[in-house]
Amino acid sequence: MRRMLVAGNWKMNGSLESIKSLLDGLKSGLSRSEVKCDVVVCPSSVYLPTVSEQIVDSAIKLGSQNICDQDGGAYTGEIAGSMLAEFGCQYAIIGHSERRALYAESDELVAKRFAAARRGKLTPILCVGELLEEREAGQTEAVVSRQLDAVIALEGIDALADAIIAYEPVWAIGTGKTASPDQAQEVHAFIRKKLAALNSDVASNIVIQYGGSVNGANANELFAMEDIDGGLIGGAALKPDDFLAICQAAT
Ligand code: PGA
């Protein structure tokens, strides 16, 4: 039985003050609710220490928004898995489309970052997804396959036993244009079938989140789909009521 997971990707948003009030809202909401899914927040890395302190004694877990592919040394601006782990990170988002598009992270580099997360004992949240023009050209499955294959080629299918996949169609991220539950389910089922051809246990156990304009109003019908195991949430993760409603929908 797969456990639903809702993760908030705060991106480059927040301040000490706004983060405290967001966490206060989430903690009090979660303590009053019957939420049963796993709940993760991924702040900008400078805020990891304070968030880590503030979520002690709560059900909220901590993730990073990226991780260096190397374990240490002369890599200016990067953060190693061991450093993230020291501040209580249990998850690392890998290959988010903003990293791929704005910072030119290739499939190969994303695969190396995935490997680094595993070495650092962090659970990778591997993001995959197609651009609008790729969808319109009928290339969705080919693109998602290529992104997964880079990781499988480097780390092997068994490595996905300790990972999470987030299917995030790029055209749905931050646009308010979410994939319909059927559109998302179709790709999630494709991913599971592709993995099943290599290892059926990995395929049936792996959590596959959906991401892209998920909010309190559309989460229920997305999460009701057979192969959607929660969400990776951007904008709505910055609003406690919305994020709590999404966690409730995953329960
Ligand atoms: P969004 O972002 O929910 O704002 O569309 C999702 C993501 O980028 O992970």
C-alpha cells in the first residue's frame, strides 16, 4: 500500500517572518486535523536550519530544492547531501523543470544529483515532465521516458525503490492550468508500466506525485486517480489553508 505524500516546494520565496507564520499555520492546522499523508516542506536552503528547528515535534518533514552531484570540494554555490542531512533534510527535489530550463541541468546531471541524494541517504523526489510543445507534438511519453532512462542507466532500476517521482507537466507549473485528472493519470500509469517492465515491485510501490497548479479545489479529484499518490505543490504551498486542504485531500 503506497502512502500519499504532499510536498511543498517554496521555491525562492519567503522571509524569516513569513516562514514562521506559514509554519505556525501549518503546525496548528495539522495538529487539529486527521491528516494521514506524509507532509514535507522544501524551503530555500538558507532557511533550512530555522525550518528544521521549527518543525521539531511536528509531523512535517524537511526537504531541499536541489543537491550537488558531488560530495564536497571546490563547487562554489552548491550544497552537498551530507550538509543537507546535518540540517535534518530527508528529501531532495531533483531535476525540477525550473532547474532544467533556467539553469541548463541536463538529464545526465540530474541523474548524478539523484545518485548524490542516495549517497547522502536523502530520498530523491525526481521531477519529470514535458513542455507544452512536446505534448502537442505527441512526445510526452518519449520525454518522460528519456528523463527516467538517464537515472535508470546511471543508478539501475532498483535505486528507484528508495525514490519518489513527481510528474510535473511544465505547461501546468505556476500557470493555473492544471492537467486534468485523466491527463495526469494517463502519464502516471505510463510511468508505472514502464517501471514494471524492469521491476514490478518497484513499480507498484513507488510514490508518483503530480505537480502543476494543484490547489485546495482541484486536489481531491487529482488524488482520487489510481496512480496519483499525492502532489508536489508550488504556489499553494505558501498559503497554509490551501496547503492544509491539499494534505486533507491526500488523506
Ligand atoms: P505550482 O508549482 O504548484 O505553483 O504550479 C509546482 C512545482 O513547481 O513544483
